[in-house]
Amino acid sequence: MLCYSHQGKVSRKALQSMNRGHVLLMLAATYLLFASPVSRAVVSSDPAGAILPHHAARSHRPLLAPLDEPGLRSSAALVLDATHASVLYSRRADVALPIASITKLMTALVVLEAGQPLEEMIEITPDDRSSGKGAHSRLAMGATLSRGDLIHLALMAYENRASHALGRTFPGGLPALVLAMNAKATALGMTSARFVDPSGLSSENVASPADLSKLVVAASNDPTIREYSTDGRYAVQVGRRTLGFRNTNSLVSNPAWNIVVQKTGYIAEAGRCLVMQAVIEDRTVVIVLLNSFGKYTRVADARRIRKWIEAKLFEHGPSTLASKT
């Protein structure tokens, strides 16, 4: 009997110990539930800067896993938060590379700053004809367009004759325009940029992503460039014919994008290029993509950047957007 009583006491102690263990496990589980990342506070996009829990902030959107970088396919890139003057992502951002028709953004900026009449009519001449791959133009010899139309086509389409005609009729001619383009690059702090023609057909037109971000910001301050570069379609009257042109950047026609200024470019030595300024999540973002392989890669990279920014802001708040070199 004494042994049985002793064994009974041991069993009761063991049972009490097990009960205490269950209680501790339940308390730990409760703590982990309410301390998990799902319930962390995030900074609301409200201007007042109110702090809201995740379930109150954008509850209609799924929770996204944190991403370290956007996974771009372009060989050189820069993503700049112009609103907060911070670099969000960079890859070979200081390496000067061929920029193809991105050159035309500088051409338009310099021509517009010269103050030449936009309504002045300019004839396309044999001097405006270029040779080599990528030199195709829909503007025939003898076609007459206004300077404004030439700028318009140079910015939204691959119209090399248009940009060459702008240089030919610049005060002092083509050499003076190229000189002015390089002077403007120096004034903007584009330390590695170099221009040799107004079209970008030469691979000697080079700049780094960091340089081009400065050009994009400068171009975004010109209302004419903003309008012309982001038109989805444009038609010009050439004699009895009406020529319709479509923007080479399909994103300008996508209502989900708010693009302020943009320019695409391509020659074999440069690959597919894209620069633009867009508003993403109430932030003014500058995107520079150089040497993208494949016809659609630059646009796909722009979409990746947008999703990356949205995911980072939603998951962790503004402080998580840090430079990646």
C-alpha cells in the first residue's frame, strides 16, 4: 500500500508538470501569432503619415514576400527615386555604353532650348539619308514637315532622318548641334557622356545610366518633350499622304502606367534601351535600362521594376528600398 501511494504521488506530479507544459506552449503560440510579421505596423500612404496595421493598409492586396532585387535582364540599369533623391537599384550605373536613339532626347532638348520656331517647315533632303542597319525611315526625300513634327517623330519613333534634319537646320548646322549637345551634357554633370550625331546611329554616342538619369530629369522639365515623347500615336501630313506613327514604347498606351517622359533606342551595339520617368506609388521614379537582350526585355524589365517597388513598399515600407549595386 505504501508503495502504491508513493507511485500515485509521482503520477500526480507528472500530470501537473505536463499541464504546466501545455499552458506554456499555448502562451508561446499566442505570442508568436500576435508578434508575427503579418501584424507588424506599416507606414500608411496617407499624407498625415498615420501608422496602420497590415490588415488596415491595402487589405485588398495579397501579402508579398520581400524581394532583394528586381531580377532585371538588362546589362546596365539605374532606378532612381526622384521624389526622395535616392538610388533604389543600380547595376553598372557608372559604365558608359552605346545609347542608340536615347541620343534623340538630348537632340530635342538642345533644339528646343535654342528657341527655333516649331512651325517652320523643313524639307527632308539627301543629306538627311543615313546608311547601315537601323537607318530606315518613312520620310521620303522631298517630304516637308514642321520642326515641331520632326521633334515629335524623333521622340516617339525611330525617325533618324527627322533628327538629322533638326541638326542640319540648327544654327551653325550639324557640327554646332553636336557641340551644343556635348556642352549640355557637361552642364548637366553627365561626366562620361559623348555625342557624335543627333540620331544615335553611331555607337560612339555613349553615356552611363547615371548620366542618362540626369538627362531624363532635365527633359522632364520641358512640357513639349513630355507631350511628344509620351504620345501613343501621331499622324503627319506629307503631301497628299497621311503617315501614322506609333510610339515605340508600348507602356505609354497602358492606362496602368503614368509615364512623364520616355525614349527607347536600339542599334546592334547598344541592344534594346529604355529611359523614362514615371509615377509609381506616388513616387517620381527614373528608370534607365541599357543593353537589354530581346525585343521585349526592356519593357518586361520596366514591369519588373514597378512590381518590385510596389512589393517592397507594401511589405516593409519606404525604408526597405535600398541601393543594390
